[in-house]
Amino acid sequence: MADLSTVCYEQIEHTGDIGIKVYGESLQELFSNAALGMFDLMVDCQGVGRNVVEEVEVAGDNLEELLVNWLQELNYLFVTEQTVFVRVDITRIDEEELTATVYGDKINPRKNEIKKEIKAVTYHEIDVRKVNNKWRAQVIFDI
Amino acid sequence: MSEIKFKKISDFVWEIPRAGNMNVPGRIYASHKMLSHIQADKAPEQVANVATLPGIIGFSMAMPDMHWGYGFSIGGVAAFDTDDGVISPGGVGYDINCGVRLLRTGLEYDRIRHDIQKLVDGLFRAIPTGVGSKGPLRVSEKDMAHVMQQGARWAVNQGMGEDRDLEYIEEHGEMAGAQPELVSEKAIIRGKPQLGTLGSGNHFVELQLIDEIFDEPAAQRLGLKKGNIAVTIHTGSRGLGYQVCDDSIKKMLRASEKYGIDLPDRQLCCAPIQSPEGQEYFGAMVAAINYAFANRQVITHWARESIMKTLRISPRELHMDVVYEVAHNIAKYETHIVDGQKKRVCVHRKGATRAFGPGQPELPAAYRDIGQPVLIPGDMGRASYVLLGTDEAMEQTFGSTCHGAGRLLSRNQAIKNARGRSIQHELAKDGIIVRATGRGTLAEEMPEAYKDVADVVDAVAGAGISRKVARLRPLGVIKG
């Protein structure tokens, strides 16, 4: 289980757009960090509780597609339900499927500033790989 | 730094010679002074990548406001053979039919110069802005199907605007070929609450002063009078368009593999225009195009109501008519002269504007002999321009030109540069009143984050693909 208070990610600069680079000891950790990094980029999550719980299931043909679909699904929940997630529990993950329980809150934009609107999660320079026994991923968002 | 070398064709046109898998050469429209910046970016490589796609005709082109984009560069123009060419969501972009509408008014600057703050406050209240903003409109699923089919006409039928408005919109605000049934439920759920909203980023509604006329007879024909107030609206298809693009990219990645199309970049994924996948993307894209037309029509209605209320004037006194509306993220079938023959092609314009020359049947009757108005918004501190399309554009660029200033700084760099400054106060000192929803928006969108739009416009005018008519100076801006 991963929590926003401990997430670690790097921002990637891109004219007009922004991406993130994340790491993980396992695929679970990698995908959790990517999700939490994305929300941290979008919204000031201070004080966000865990009152909303959602089950998320996504599939993809490979790890890169799985990552894009996972982040797109979470962004879709953010846009349509105004909910941000600050805790992620990935219960099952392989190269093609992911099941997770995510915890967060509906946000009040007056309290929690929305910093960026992510129009889409893109395939540009997407990369998921294992380097020296550690997972690494990068993904760029269309802002 | 781009490895790509340019060959000079003229003072404003540079060629990327055919190499590797390129089917045609690339052509970049820019002045000499803009080239070093263009070469520092990966956009020229993207122009070369687009040239490798099957069925591309003539040149893979980019306009002077070009910069890096997903798959195609921003500022990219490419036409494809309708028999053996492809269609690509990356050639249109995520914000399908992002576009610009210009309205003139009967108001003189001297009359409202002390009311700008009130007018901006009124617009800010009337038009929802900001990330994921929701509008006061309540539309049903059934309404959404009509919106995606009828575009701006749907809004006019609801009492938001007049029939006259429709005459002055590209495609009359209602593009044929929409297949709303191909738009995913997710896209409809995202788009439904956002109809009639501006969104965030570079979208805006701006009150402007017509401050310089370059071509008096043409300006008269467009009803643009020096010293009068104009209103520009810049927004697109909101979450609906983003989702249509997303959904399509997934399908197109598979289609590219299925049809054996070699992709230098995954975001260039595409399908033959005539394939089921190509036709499905076209039908869903047109539905999103029509949604964007409806969106700008609804916002126009609220802008009119708001200004009348603030100034306590009648529609007759306001006299706020559409000058024209252009799309700058779009793919469409058009007939052009190719090798001396009329040919139907599929033109992709991504961050590029249609700029049809005189005599084209698609133009409103009132403008048919002067050419199509082209609307080029600048950043919020400098000017916007009104241009006209030309015969040269028809010959050289499939009737296309630039779309705006183009970004210079990344968003984070802009925020860094703005640290410790109040962009709102700096603009106010220049007489520009700005209101934005997001705290970061003004920093990210500050004037120095953009290229000078005057350079962009001078380059397209120098190349002959557009001619200058008027300049508009910002007075008040609302942003997301």
C-alpha cells in the first residue's frame, strides 16, 4: 500500500507539457507512485481524507499501455467525480492487468487548489523498464 | 538540438530534403530570425516523421508558430490522398476543434474605457472557467446527440444566438459526417457538464480594442473599425474532445499494426482513411468538432448577455456580430489543385488555421471576393491579428496558415520567471485587466512565455500565405 505522504517522483520538463519519472521496488510500488505523483501534480492534496473508496480494474497489451490506461482511468475519475486519491492499494498486477483499491476524497477547489488540468496521459516517450533490479517509468501528460 | 538541416527556398520558406523513409520533403514557414529557436526544438524532426506517413501529398508542412507536439508538431499541416492515405488523431490533437471566434461590437472605446473592470467581472461571472469547470446548462443525453450532430445550430435553436451567426463560422458551425453513436460513454460523461465552459490553459475570452488597420477596404468589409471594441473567444471541445482523441489513439495503435504502417513515433498512430478504423475516427472526431462549435456559440450568447447587462444597453446598441470563427485543430476533406488537377484530399491542421483565398465556395457570400478571415490570438499582453487567406495559400499550403504565437517557455520555467512578481499588476499597468480561476494560470500564460505573435504574422504575410487586415489590443481577459 502506498500513500501520498511518502510518494517520491521527479517532474520532467516539456515545452507546454509536464511529465513524471517514478521508481519502485516492485510493479505495485511503481504503479502506485505514478498514480500518486500524478495527483500531487494536479491538486494540492493537503488535508484530503480517505472517505471515497473505489475499485479500479484496467487492462493493456503491455506494461506501457497498462500504465497509460491506469492513469487515464484515475484522471477520468478525477474529472467526472471531482475526487483525488491519496492512497493506492494494488491488489493484483501483471504485464496485462491491474486491480486496485484507491482511497481519497471529493475535493473542494476552494480548499484544495487545482494546479493543473491533465487533458490526457500520452504515449510520447513512455517508458517502463527494470534497471538494476528496480522498476522505472516515465510518462508525459498533455496539459 | 535538432540534427535536421534546412535548405532555403525563399526568405520565409525552408525545406527539409527527403531522407530515409520520408515520402515527401518537409517545408517550414518562418523568418530567418525564428529559425534558431525552431531548430533548438524537436519539432523539425516531427515534420520529417509526418512525411513518412502513407499517402501524404506535396509536403509535410509547419507554420512559423510551430513547436513540439504529440506526434505531429503544433503548427503542422499535412494533406493525404483519400484513396491510399491515412488519417491520424495525432494530426488533430487532443483538443479537437479548438478554435477562435471574433465578434465585433458597435461600442467605441471612449464610451467604455472606464467600464473595463466591470465588464471583465461580468464576463468572469457569466462564463464558467477553470479546470473541469461545469456550466449552468443542463443538457440531457438526447441533447448531447443533437449537439454532436448540429453543432452551433443546436445552441441557436435553443435561443442562444441568431441564424446570422452560423453563416460566419467555418463549416457553418455544423460539420457533416458526425457519428455521435461512435463517441464513447466516457467522452459524453466528460463533455455533458462542460458545455458552455471555457476550460483552463491558454483558453480565454478577451475584450479588445481595434487599434490598427493595415488594409482599410478589407477591414470595412469585415466591419472592423479602428477605435471600436471587439471580443475574441478561444476554446474547444473540452473533455469530450480529449476523450475522443484518447479512445481513438488506443484503436489506432492497433490499426497501425494491422495495416502494417511503420510508425517513427507512437503518437503518430493512424489508419487508412478508407478503413473502418479511419472512418470511425472521422465520425467521432466530427461529433467532437460540432460540440466545440456549440460550445463557442453558447459562450458567445453569455458574453452578449453579460455585456448588455453591465452596460445596460440593448442588443441594437451592442451590435455584437460574428466576424468569423476558425478551427485550428481539425482534419477534413477539401478539394485542392494537385499537379494541375482538382483532387479531394484529407487536410490535417494541428495548431494551424484554414486560410482559403478569394473565390472559394466555402466562404460566406459577403467575404467570397476578399478571402477567408483568419484569426490569430496573441498572448494576453500583446496583440491579436486579423488576416485574410490568399491564392498563394491555396497553391502552397492547402489553404492553411499559422494559428497563434506559440509557446517559448515551459510551464515550470514560466512559473519560475514569475516568482515574486504579480503578473496581474504588471498587466494592469499596461491597461489590461485580467481575471483567472487558477492561481498558476497567469504565471504560466504570461506574455513572455510566448513568442511575439507579430513575428509569426509577419512570416506568414512575408510568405504570402496570408495578408494583414487589423490588429487588436487586449483590454480585459478572463482565463481558466
